Amino acid sequence: MTIFQFVNRSMKIINKNKSFTHLPDIYIISENKIIEVKVRGHIKKMRKKNLSKQQRCLEMNMKFEFMVFNGKKQLLTKNEIRKLI
């Protein structure tokens, strides 16, 4: 049984009259959940674009989660991630 897969389907996201195609990092089939994997600096730098991805997934009735790593390759807690976005 496959519980997750790398998604090879794209989703179209429109942000301030600009559209872009996004390929999610991980899709967990059993939970209908997208996980975006980021490093700390990137999630801060690309805040609006990352939030657009999250919003689009929620509009599609999918669960969504960020996994963010610091410079030491350690996973940040959900509270630490909330402070960044």
C-alpha cells in the first residue's frame, strides 16, 4: 500500500495577477495531504508565494503542512514555523 508519493501533477496558482505552476514536494495519499519541504531562509524570503501554495491546497480541500529545516538540517517545530510565516 502506498502511503505517500512524489506528485508528478502540477497545480496552477495565481498570486497578484501572476500565475505559476507548482509541483508539490510530497503527497500523502491516505491523508490527502501536501507537504512542502523548505529551508528556513527560503520560507521567509518567499513568504507570499509559499502562503499562496498553502491557500490553493486548502481551496482544493487538501490538508497542507510545511516542513522547514534550519541551517543545521534540524526540523523546526510547528510553533517555530508559524513565527516565520
